[in-house]
Amino acid sequence: MATPFWYNAALFLIKPLYRSRIKKRADNDAQYQQECLERFGPFQPAKNLNAIWFHVVSVGETNAAQPLIEHYLKAGHAVLVTNTTKTGQARAKSLFLKVPYEPLFQAVYLPADQASLVRRFIQKYQPKMLVLVETELWPNLIDQAQQLNVPRLLINARLSEKSAKGYGKVSSLSRPMLQGLNQVLVQDQAALSRFIDLGADPAHSQVVGSIKFDIHAPAHFVGKAAQLKQDWALAGRKIITMVSTHAPEEQKLLTALKPYLQQHPELLCIVVPRHPERFDEVFAMAEKLELSTQRRSLGQSIQRDTQIYLADSMGELWLWLALSQACFVGGSLNEPGGGHNILEPIALYVPTVLGKNYFNFQTIVDEFVAVNGVEIVQDAEQAAQVLFELLENPQKAQALNAAAQQIMQKNTGSLQKHIQVIDQYL
């Protein structure tokens, strides 16, 4: 069923705005031209035809799909990954554009969701199937894939109550879109009910859990962290990592941490902001607070007097987590927030703290909260206090870790369930 006229008209009208947004976030003209080429055509040549096509939005979804993509690359299947954000694409390339996966792997931006563009893209790449990760649904993308007989799967799907209400308001768009999917594999029962209410086929929708639980830290990052510990003499340091932070979280958290950093010279805070366009802003913030700050992008190392290390690089999150003894996961103290994935630090046995606004990961986080496997804080002051306590009190950190690992072990296995369904379409 073709997408509604009003949707296509709206896309046509906002296209110039979309181009200007791409220009605004590009670091240089070459990057702008490259992204426009991938968004609006003529598209990059296909490295491999008949690839398994994974569409992931950004860093979080790329990380979630990592074990699945890895599985198919190891099995010798060609994989095409499309992203909608610069950070997502950088992450995908850092994970898979290397030996031994490089010949089988390609990452490009998803074209703008205009029927003619999407159709040309599919005809050029001729994918074996389209695997949409989490809630990344585009009406023309699904419609054109259906018309061109490309199987369409929504995997690791999640849908908050708030998002479901939003989709419900445009049922002329969302109902046919969900009915155009061959399979809907969701993380939990609540999401399953919401998808079915919105139009997904109950016979082809099922709860298989979250593949995020099947996560593991890449060995080369763990090895690199051990090397940095040695090279930068970090053995005596107590290290907190603040990851995926948004404005105004850094300002509030660094202000709250400042007294601890001043009183304890062994304390170090590594800051990994969510969006690269905010790197300079966060650096200026740390400087304004008169905290001794070094930057990864300038190739600077952590010195004896470094209080803040700004990890303004792409695709190195695992490295910073592997160095830390406590972690704050951002996007959870800002308003409205929503939170980010807590499973990466937990996979590395790093005691984890987050703010109260974590509705994007409600089901996952609540499971850890129920067994005291993570710490939820109300504000930046409490966050600083709890993070410091975890460094000073090994028993508390150990108890938090032990509870978190129980939940991790209980939930593994979703990856295998996803593979069983996907394999039916190979």
C-alpha cells in the first residue's frame, strides 16, 4: 500500500531544511558532499550485492546489533549497514571495517525516505533482506522494500508508551507500515502489546528479549586499556567515566564533582559526550570550572595532575569504560531525557549510576533496579556522591556488580532466538 500523499508532500517541503542540517553538522565541504551523495544519490557503488541489510540509527542501535552483525560476517555473509547519524556510522566502521570483516562489510547513510530514492537504492544494492533495529521505521523504506520483494524484519524492537501514543496519532501512516513487516521481534511483553495495537500482525510478532544482553567487550579494547594504564601510569588513579552525556549534564556533574576532584588528586573523570558537535563546548565548560583538562582529539595523554579527560574521539567508548571503576550513563538527568544503554559498563563489571529519566530503557533498567544492580540518582549532587562512594567502598561496588551480573546471565540467549528467525529468510 502506497504511503499517504501528505507524508510525501511534507518530505518534499522539508528536503532543503534536511540539506542545511547536513551542512551544519559536517566538519568540512567534502564530508557534506559525501553525505549528500549517500542521502540523495547517485549512491556509492555496492561493494557486495545480496547483502544482509541492517538499518541502525545511531551508536546505541549499532552497539545493540553488533553481536548479530558479527555473527553473519563470521558466517561469510556480506553485510550492508545504513545509519542516520554521523556517530552511528563512525561506530559501525570502527567495529567492522577491519580485518577480517572488511571485504564483506559496507556502511553508508540511509537515503532520505522518498519513494524514488529508496527504490533506486534498493535496486542498486539488491539486498537479501532488510533488518530494522529497535524502532527505526520509515514508511517509504518499508513500502518500497515490500514492492521489490525484500523481506522486512523489525528486530530487538522496543516501543515506549509515549512513542506508541505518537504513532497512534498518525495511524494512516503507522498501520500500513507495521503491516508491511514480515516479522516483529520485540524486547518485552509491553512493547509487543503496543505494536499489535498499532497494527502489527500478531501471528508474526513475538517476544524474544533484548540482544543487548548478549553484549561483550571487544578484546582489543580491553587489551588497549591495559596498555594505556601502563603507559599513562594510571595504576594509582581512581577513575569515573561519564558516558553519553547531554547538555546540561556535564555542567552540573562537573560542578558537583569539582570538590571531590580538588580534595582527591588521585581522582580522574573521563567525559564522553553523546554528540561530537558538543566536544568544544564541554571542553570550554571544564576550563571555565578551572579543572585541569586534556583532550583525546589532540593526542594528549592523562597526566599526573589531569582531573578531566575529554574523550572527544569516535568509536572508543569500550576503551574508556575498560579503564574505569565507576560509570555514570547520561541522557538520564537532562529533561526530558530518556537515558542510554547501561549494559556496556555492566558487561565490563563497572558499577553503574544513572539519572531518574531513563524511560527509553525502562524495562531493562527496572530489572536491574529490582535487584539493586544499578544506582538511580535524582540530581547531579547525588550522582557525584554515589560515584565517589563506589570508588571508596569496594564492598558496595562489589555488591552492585554481583547483582547486575545475575541479571546479565539470566537474560542472555536473545541473540540465538534472533538468529533462528533471520535464518529463515536466508
